[in-house]
Amino acid sequence: MRSADSAAGAAGKPTAQVPATEAIRTNTAIFIESAGDRATRYPHFDADPTHAAFVVVPMLLAEGTRAVVAFGFAEPRTFSDGD
């Protein structure tokens, strides 16, 4: 699976405006429901023909968040508050 931040080449930059760094900065999961949602929220993010929807979850560690787990979905998907 492709890294959610690979398109911008910014995975190591905590100020980059990409889903993984946003999840780390905010300590909240990022839900991207479709390619249109991704284009609106992250216009500089390259199109990904393999994944229409993403979830990017920060890994909460005692010393602070430094990593994420990203899940990609082939089709657009609506996420609920329970997700």
C-alpha cells in the first residue's frame, strides 16, 4: 500500500499539509471519503487511482505521536461517527 504522504514527498515534515502530518499534529484520525474530498482538502495531493478513500490514524505513544497507520479503500466510502 502506498503511503498517504508519498505524493508530496513530505512525510518527514511535521508542518506539511498532508493527511499523515495532520493526524500527528492533531492527534486525531483523518477520514477522506473520496477522491473529491481529497482534492478539496489536500489540493496538492497527487491523485491515487488505486485508493478512493483513506483513513489515517495517529499512533498514540507515551512520548508523543510520531507515526500513523493508513488504510486505503478502492471505492469511495462514507464514514460514520462510530468509525
